[in-house]
Amino acid sequence: MDSKSLQLHTSQRQRPLSGANLLAWAAGVALCLTSLAAIAAEQGDAIKLLPRDVKLEYRGGLSQRILVERMHDESAVEDLTAQALGSPDWKLESSDEQVFRIEGDRLLPVRPGEAQLHLTSPLGRDQINVSVDPNGTAPEWQFGRHVLPVLSRAGCNMGACHGALAGKGGFKLSLRGYYPAGDFRAITQDARGRRIELASPKESLLLTKPSGTVPHKGGLRLPADSADYRLLTEWIRAGARGPTDGDAELLNIVVTPAIASLRPNSTQQLLVTAHYSDGGSDDVTRWAKFSSSNESVAGVSEQGVVTVEGFGEGAIVVWFSSQIVMARIVSPYDRPLDDRVWQEMPAANLVDRCVNDKLKQLRIEPSPRCSDETFVRRVYLDVTGRLPEPTAVTQFVADASVDKRSRLIDTLLSQDAYVDYWTHRWSDLLLVNGRRLRPAALNAYYGWIRSHVERNTPWDQFVREVVTAKGSSTVNGATNFYALHQDPESMSENVCQAFLGLSIGCAKCHNHPL
């Protein structure tokens, strides 16, 4: 049952409740809430606080947002945060307000220590651990960890602004902040150091331009009453410290929830946490950038609020600094499906099981099995690259055996036509070319590929042997992959294209997000 469906209906004409009626009313409410919790438990749903482990640093201004989610297995199915904050029946409590306190949906550090955040609701209870950095001091804002994300979020270093190849207005930053040392020099030393005023931080061009205090062609980017404006002000007032070798490095970012199964017109807040090499973590949601891979399924705001627009599945791409992660948004179709549909669609292998599981999740009825005529044509083309002979089609269609499709696949995989076709495909992918290789090396390269296809070498092992190949180009044919790529640039491009399906040619001019 949806928690929003819990409503207390009263008659149009209100009458005062007697003591007995009041007790009966309270008992009815308690029974209703108990039933609601029982229904949620039966469905395998649970009310959880996210993220599950919160680490706060004793630094002014930084906090951690939390979410209250109805979860089914590992998937969020409803964002209940607003309800938890707005209903008197829901309580969020700190076990020790001397360690951290709660302000709305944010946890703020008070002093070093450990405590718990408790949730009490009609749908259940939950708690998470909250720890505050035991160092107990307020570290300075770091250039790479805090200042650059503020500039990136404001769009200062994007390609259309100061991140352009030639910069803008005499001020150039690296695209998306990929070169912190150069950016620090541009901000603090270039233009005779006019962009930073240590004695009067608010008069720094770094603040007056984006805040609109002085004319700025880029418009308002950093309101003077914003938290990011205060962060830059404090960084300048503390001496505008630059990047050092001792600064913690960004290890990864995590988006919460990573998977959400939602209905159309529902919303879901995403949170982004950055983890660093010193063991610390920051809530960087306000500095992250969000985009949707499928706007017809789900859109996303600049603040990370997902709005489900229709049925299907899409991904929300989250970018922060040099890291990219995705949150998967699933919106199952609102249609009933008979279980017999899946009984009539057996899974013959791992791929079938994965496809069927996804179709079940989205409530999409699988396509019916193709006809024998269609199957025999498809399997010949996929395995051998050739069309079947008319007699082969006729014999296959006339065969009444239940396992005839499996037997045909095995037969084709044992033929030389399969080896020829897939050797050709791999030769094309690995750039086997007589104009760039000597005849002996060419024959060794082709022979190596063909022998591995013939032995049915697993593709992951095949690729591993190519990438780690050593020895003579005429003895170990795989080494010719290196002979065809004489520099790291072309090698990186072709490895990514051939084995990862990624094009990274744009990295020649830009900092690639990967």
C-alpha cells in the first residue's frame, strides 16, 4: 500500500468525540497503521535511511543530506523524505546532539564523536551510524577539493566560458578543472594577481564578477548570499592556499539511490557522495552535474531531483570532478501480465534469463518465438555470415524434434564456415592489414587469430593475450597488434574502440570524463 493513501476521513459535519469514541478512534488509527506496516512487510518493502553510513568532517558549512526511502530489495520505490519531515507521526532524532544535530534533511557536525540517527515512523523504524572526524579541527578549504568544484558547478570552466581553448576575457581555466595547478596560477598570479584580494576578499574579481557586483558577460553565476560564495570568501580570507602534494585525492563518487523503481509523475532526490584517499567523504550533491539519458522516461533538475515522465528505463548520469557514475531509473509499465507468459518463454541460457528478468521488471510482454524459417536464416547469418541453402531450410522446418534449434547451433559452430567468418571479423577489428605488415608477420597474426577462434578460446582470454603479447611478431602473431600501433595515443584509441566500445578521440583536445 502506498503511504500517501493513508488518509483519515471525517464526516462533513464535525461532532465532538466522547471519551469512549476517542479511544475507539485511536484504536482504529493504530490498527490501520499496524495493517499498513504489515502490508509493507509482506511485500518485502522496508523503510530505510540513506546513505547508510555517514561520515561528517568538522568543517564549517559542510553537512550531509539524508533521504528516507521505501526500499524493495536494493531498489528505492518511493522518496518519503518530505513526508518524514512534514508529518508529526514521523520522527528523526539524533542519539547525541553534542555530536551532530539535525536541520531539516541535513546532518550538521557539532563535535568529534559517534552517534546514531534514529527514524521512527508508522511504516517502521531504522537507524544509521553517524561519525564526526575525530581530529576535531576545522581544516582549511582545499583548492582542488572545494574551490574547483564550486567553479565547475557555476560553469566558470565549461567550454563555452573560461574553459575554452583561448579562455574568455583574458582569463583561462582548464576545461572542467582537469589541471588544478594551472587554474590556481591563473586565479592568483595572472593579470598581476588582480583576481584575488587577500586583504579584502569580497573585492576579489573572483567574487565580484560572478556575483554581479561588477559587470560580467557571463551573467550572475554566484549569488552573494549563497553557500558557495561564502566558501570562496573564506578560502581567500584564509590565504587562498593552492593545491599541495599532501591534499587528499578523489577516489570515487557514489550516487544514492543507485537504483530506483518509480511511477510516472513521482520524484526522487539523488545524493552524491565523494570519497577521498584520506578516508574522508563529502556530500557533493550541490556541486555535481546531472543529465538524463532518456528524457521521455525521466528528467533531472540541476539539484538532482528526478521526475519520472513515462514508462521504461533510463539512466541519470552524474558528473563530479573527474568521476562519472549513473543512477538507474526504472518505471514499470502499468499493465498486468499473466505468469503463464513467462512459463511459455523458457530461458535457454544466461542471456535469456537476464533478458526475461528485465522484461518482468518493466512488465513488458516478451515477443513470441520466431518461426522456424526466420530462426534458420538468423542463425546461419550470425554464426557463418552466410544464408542457408534452400534444402537446409526445408529440412529444418520439416524436422519435428524439440531440440532441433540447439542441435543446429551446435552443428554450425563445428563447421569451418564459423571459423572462417569469425576469424574474418576479428581480423577486421584487430586491423590485420597486408599494407602495414610484412607477409610473414601478416600470416602469423592471421594464423594466431584463427587458431584461437578454432579452439573456442573465451573472448576475455583472447583479448588478454592480445594486450599482454610479447616476443617475435613472426612467432607470436598477437604481438603484431603493437606493430600496428607505434605510439601510446593510437594504441589507447584502438584498445578502447576494439575492446571497450568507447571512442576517446576527443581526449586529444579535451579532458575526457572517463
